[in-house]
Amino acid sequence: MPPTATKRAKASPDAMTLVEHLAELRRRVTVCAVMFVVAGTFAFIVYNPILDFLKHPYCEAAAGHCAFYVTGPLDGLAIRVKIAAYGGLFLTFPVLLWEFWRFITPGLRPTEKKYIVPFVSASIVLFGCGCAVAYVIFPHALRWLGDIGGPSLHQIYSPQNYLSLVLLMMVVFGITFEFPVVVVSLEVAGVITPRQLSSWRRWAIVIIVVVAGVVTPSSDPFSMLAMAVPLYVFYELSIVVGRLMHR
């Protein structure tokens, strides 16, 4: 029997059995898990440079006394493991998106497959931009949070609380910056139209401001503004992109 006869040709999703779907899903999950372990191990090894990078906003906000204080003997190990986990997830994020799109690709029509690479690329770039914006404005957020309590309070941060806040800020900004990808996807699917988005502009402004105030972890005005303004710009760009795609 020729070798080609022993291999199943790539069938359409309708022709695949449930077992084949589960096997494909298992393979994708395995690739993501292996990449996460490798990336997490790398982040564990380069722990000190990552910690210095994350501590930089704190040093900008409190120049001269940006040291961390721990109160337990296991805190150092716990912090290193946390940074390794978040670092592994961050480094694996492009692979997660790619494997997800590869899994759903067989169920797409040929006209829909051409959008995969632009959408995945845009998702990665926008997530990175969101993390960068959070990192840049975080010193201003720290100064505001330090001043709001008055001069009687002296800030001494524990690494657990600080790292949780800065990492949460970066993740939240990264996720919210995926907003235009979601909107354009709905336009491509025909769920909404650019004309509808234009008519909803006033409500969109209100909703964006409310969402920015609710989901911003630090609750400071700088972070809220840094989230709300780009989201509204993304909203307008989504209208323009939708009109270009329809043409």
C-alpha cells in the first residue's frame, strides 16, 4: 500500500469525527502547555532583570527609596514563582493565539481564512501596546495613590502587593486594547455595520468612560484617561476600517 494511502487526507470539519476533533484539541493544548513550561522556566532563570524592569515605575514614583520589604521566609520564592508564571504566560501569549486560530481554521470558509493572520498579528500588537501604556502611566498612578492619603502616610510596598497591581494593570490594559479586533470581527461577520457604530457614538463614549472607570485596577484618573482615550480612538478606527472593508 503506498504511504499516501495510509495517511488520512485532511478532511473538512464536517467529515472529522468527535475523536479526531478531541485529538486535534489535545495536540494544540499540549503545544501550549509545553511552550508555557519552557517560557516559565526561562522567566524563572532571568528573574532579577524582570523584577528590575517591573520595579522601574516604583523607582520613578519614589526616587531614592524604591526597596521592597518581605515579612516571611518563603516570600522570595513565592515572588519568583509568580513572576515565572506571569512571564511564561506573557511569552506564550502569541503561541496561544496562533494555536487557537489554527484549531478553528478548518471550520472557516476560504474567504474567512484570509483574515486569520491580520487578526492574530493585530491582537498581539494591540496586547503589547496595552501593556506598554500601562507600564508608562503606572508611575503617575503610584504618585497619585501616594499623595491621596496625605503627607502623614509613608509608602512601604511589599513585593506581592506591588507586583500584583502592576501585572494586573498590564494584563487589563492588554485585554481592553483588543477592543478594535472584537469590533472589526463583528463587522466582518455582519453582526454590526459601520453605520450602526456611527449612530451609537454618543452611547459608546459614555460606555467607554464607565468601563475605563470600572476595570482600571488602580482607580486613579491618569489610568482611567489613558484607557478611555485609546478605546474611543479604536472605536473610530473600527468604523473607518469597517467602511474600507465593505467597499
